[in-house]
Amino acid sequence: MQQVEQSYLQELNDIQRQAVTTTEGPVMVIAGPGSGKTRVLTYRIAHLINSGIAPWNILALTFTNKAAREMKDRIEKVIGTGAQRVWAGTFHSLFARILRVEAHRIGYPNDFSIYDTDDSKSLIKEIIKSLSLDPKVYNVGAVRSRISTAKSNLMTPKAYANNDDLMSLDKMNRRPMIYKIYEQYVKKCKRAGAMDFDDLLLQMFNLLLKNPDGVRDKYQSQFRYLLVDEFQDTNSLQYEILKLLTVYEESPNNICIVGDDAQSIYSFRGATIENILQFESDFTNVQVFKLEQNYRSTNFIVNAANEVISYNKRQIQKKIWTQSSDGKKIKIIKTMTDSEEGRRVADTIIEQKNRYHYANKHIAILYRTNAQSRVFEEHLRRYNLPYRIYGGLSFYQRKEIKDVIAYIRICVNPKDDEALKRIINYPKRGIGKTTVDKLTAIANDNEISLWQVITQIELKGAHKRTIGGFIETVKTMHQRIITENAYKAALYIAQKSGIIDLLKADNSPEGRSRIENITALLDGIQEFVEDDEIGIDEEAPEDKSLARFLQSISLMTDQDEDQSQVDTITLMSVHAAKGLEYKSVFVVGLEENLFPSYMSLSSPESIEEERRLFYVAITRAEEMLTLTFANSRYQFGQMRFNDPSRFVEEIPDAMTDSAVLQKKKSGFGEPKILGNFKKLSPSKAALPKVSAKDFKASHIDEIEAGKSVLHLKFGKGKVISIDERKVATIRFEQMYDSPEKRIMLQYAKLQVLED
């Protein structure tokens, strides 16, 4: 093979060069954020080929097809077309390629089918039905998630049935037959000559472990050099396969893993940080290279990240550094409510665009859960700031939101045919498409609404039960709109429709996310009901009905259809942001029980993963980092007061524009100091908290100019004036942003105080 000039090595710093040129034996590259990880990985492969290793003797495993394509493109720029012959791809795609040749050795046809998610769900649904199990209890998504987890942990149906902990958990969840579904699922897949995505790993493991006809020796001999990208994201099964390919008698163990334990954030997908933490003990004579120079962020951001991650006990020690300037201090925005948080973020974005000339595409808003996007979407729209939801749908375009909104629409206006057609058979109640088409034809012929058709025709047989039941449900919901406020009516509609029960049965991450979205919608309606503040240029709303709420969101749903904008602000979850970078990053909702998540608070391991997630979030920022939290937000229809996230407190005062008292580094179980922000000036004052239990709203006639009042959200204030529309201007003592608020007395909850 003709040697090419190794000028590419001159592009690397000293430690990167060592990681690239140390080709023999086990190598671990710990790559901090923005440290040139991808360059090291691709140049290492190029260097192997340039050193005489055949491309087909190199196996490079990634987690996305995009990463594999980029890797090959970069290698090709260095060494030419030989890069295309490297075995580079995802675990699933490369193992499927091998199984296409070898599957017959373990009882599968080589032309086996690959079941996608829908195929798997369809088969599981069929099995649930054949076993006469309740599909509402045995939710397909939840069952599939359990089967996937079992396969990733090398657990057969028999081993599952013999595991007392799993069986007890299933019984507690009223699903004691999951093991039987799993057993039937495996048999039916095998009988159909099919593998699902998990099988592409599991059957690869079985192929190498059983070693029929010496097949393991064949691939150990072929793949002389293994490279694994994002090793911290591997699960137990993937690691076991890697060991089978590299650990054998007289093996040189030419495996190079590249990753960062501090960015291990996918345990909910089965990834385990143990793999990267144990690598040095699993392979002897490992050479470790730590890429600690950050080329992405300013010094303040890098040092803040170091401080935060230092609170984690289980980690590979490293110190990220940069030659960049200090840059701007980290901005901390403290707000009264999540709605104000959305507005302040939008205000700050406009300020940054004007002052630093950032394009929209240079800015990202990161949140812990997708349900948080609603409030930021609404305020960005008010400011005419174009945005996109990265890797997902805009809040009001999500299926579960459109379903609940459709129920609300039909209850407000029964003549809404499109809403009725969307939900007449959702959740399923036995009203098929053929029936709906016939009813629609009758409506069209008689020029009347679909609701008029189903309520006026004589229903017989099964239709009397199914359609008749639907009509009664809608009528009952409609009565709630008349007798209850918008929030209580919407909550009743969401529950009575059956959508909430249907989604609650799915305890997979996707199912929980859908429930969070519906909760966010209901909280938005409660906020709409209780919001008594109006802007200077706004008119006081005439009513707080569900019809008015639908009107307020109609423009937003219209705007969702416009996807033509290229220069947009990016909104996404922190999990989706991994690997990306922006000049300005907003990390929002930094409150206890939200970030870190309430689901993590019972486990020190979970808290450490939440801290790694925060570490990933702040290291996405190149120049500007803004952290925001709200003193209160609606959760499950109630105003909840939250403490600032412990992660905000872990950033030293010297790096932020708001001084925060530091807590000592302590164990998981020791007391945590919360909400102890120094009162440096009125603008930094602690946010007010008013006890809802002790609060007693006064009658509207008792509120007069000059009187002192107490407001649940804004604290203590003084009434400056009241205009003829009964809108009071009140100056609140502890409001650092805009102390004067215009409050609608018709909707206000104010307690008159004795002066």
C-alpha cells in the first residue's frame, strides 16, 4: 500500500497525536466536551490504514448512521477512497450485515426479516389478545419496553420467569403475565424467521458465544482493530459482544474506546456508566489518554463545568481547560413564575441578538422535559422569533395534545366535524372507519354537521352502544364547561375521554413524556384561568372560558404549519443536545424536582446522572450561558413553589452575575442548602413566597388605592391606582424585574393588609 504523507498528524495537539499513533493494545481515550474527539477517532483510523492495516480489518462502531458517514468522509479526505472499505457503522447495522451471512448457524434464515417498532408492537398486541389479557393493563409500549430491557441484560424468558424481583414488580403493576408474553414473542419471532432491533445484538452475541463452525475465530481474525465511539453509551450486551471479539488466547486486544464518563446520560435506554469505569480493570495494560483541552467554550463556562462535575464521586478524574478568554460571566435569571421565565428568556434573546449580532441559529433553549417547551414557544411567538423543536414536534402539534384539544373543541362546538372525526374512535370504542365514512356521507348529503347526524338518526345494535356511549360522554363533558371553570372542565374532559388512563398504562419513557405533555397543557389552562396580570398595551380579557382559551392558541397551531424558516432558534431537551454546540445557550427550569428530576431524588446514582446531564447542557455553550429558574410554576393544576436546583448552587459566585452561597461538597444523604441567594441589592433580592394555606382573598370592593395587599405570586404590594375597568396598578416590594403590575380585580386574588 502506497504510503501517504502524514501531514494530518501536525493538525493535532500532543495528547491527541499520542492517542492517534498508539495503535497496539487496549487504548482508552477520555474525551472532554469540545476536545476534538471525532478528529482523534477518524485520524486514528486513517493512521492505521496509512500504516499498512487493511481497511477491512478495522471495525469502527458508532451510535448513529450520521456519525458513521461523517467518519468515512473525514477519513477519505486524509487517505482517499480506501476509507469506504472500513467496517464503520452502528452496532445494529454492522451486526445485521454479519448475521445476513451467518444467521443459519443459529437457526435463523440468512434472509431473516427485521421487525421495526410497529411490527413488534403489532405482534405483542396479538399475543396479549390470544392470552385473553386486558390490553389496558398490558399496555403494548410498556410490555415491549420490558422485553427490550430483558434482552439487553441477556435475560431469556426462562430467566425472567425465575427472577423473583422482576416477577414481584410485574405483580405489583398488575402484569404478572409479562414473562409469558415474552416467551410467546420469542417463539413467534423465531417461527417467522424475524429479528427485532434488540435481536440484532442478542443474536450476534449468541452467534459468537456458541461459536458454531468456529465463526467467532473467523471474525476475531478479520477484525484486528476495534474502535468504539461514545463508549459511555454502550449497554451490557454491547460490551459483552466487544469482549467476545477481542478477549481470547494470545489476543493483542487492539481495542480503542473513545468517550467521556461525564457525559453518560442514557441509562433510561439501557446504557451503563459501569462499562467505561471498569474498562481499565477488564483489559490489562490499558493506555489512557485524556483529551482535556476544550476548543469550544470560554474559560468561565469550562471552569463552571469542572466545578459542577466535581460533586460526582463515581468518575474518571480529569480537568478540562481552555486557552480561550474568560468571556462573559454566566447569567442567572430568577423569576417569579414559569410564564415570566419564558418572557425573560425571550427578552434576553432579543438583547443578545441586538448586542452581539447573533443569528437565531446560534441560540438554543435546553430543558429537562419536552413538556416544558410550551411556555417558551408561546413567548417566542409573541416576539415573532422563529424557532424549531429539534428532533420533535411543536407542543401543540404533538398527537396527545391534538387529541385532548379535539375533545375540548367538540365540547365547545359540537358542529366541529374535524375534531369529531379525530376522536370519535379514540380511545378505541368500536366505531370503524367505514361507519364514520357512511355518517359523513349522510352529513354531506343533508348539509348538516356530523354531530347532528349521530344525534338525530336512530341507532341500532352495536352502534347504539358505541356511538350512543360517545354521545353521552360528550354531553356530560359539555355540562362541565357550563358549570366549571376552564381548568376544571378541561381536566374532567381529559380524564373522562380515557386518554389519560390509556397513556398512564404505558410506563415507557415515551409514555411518561406524553402524560407530561398533557399535564403541561392542563397547567397552561390553569395559568390562563388564574392569570390576573395584563400588559400595558393589552385589553382586559372578557372571559376565561375554554372557548377563549382555544381562541388564544389557534394562532399558535396555525404557525406550526410554517416550516420554511431556516434561521431559527433551537428548542430541545438536554438529552437531544448532546454533541451539538451553540454560541448562546439557555438552560431553563433549573429547580429541584424538575432538574434534577423528582424521579432521581431517591438514588445517589440517579442524582449523579442528572448532574452529568447538567454538565452536558452547560458545555453546549460557546460564548454565552444563561441559567434560569422560576420560584413557582403550575404543576398538576396547583401553584407549586420550588427551590433553585442544587446544580445552580454548585457554580462558584465568581463565575456568575449573581452571587450564590456555596455549599460544602457532601455525601448524598447530608442536608442540602437551598434558596440561599445573597441579597446584594434590591435587584438580587430573594423571591417572595406566600403560603397558600394562610392566604385569604379579600372582596373586590375592599381593594382601594393606597391600601397594602398581598398577592400569591408577587408578594406584598401597594395599590397605586384603580381605573374604570377595575384594573389596579400595584407596586410590589420584592419584584426586581418590573415592580409595577396591572392586575385585573375581576380575576385577582388579593388580601388586603392592615397598615
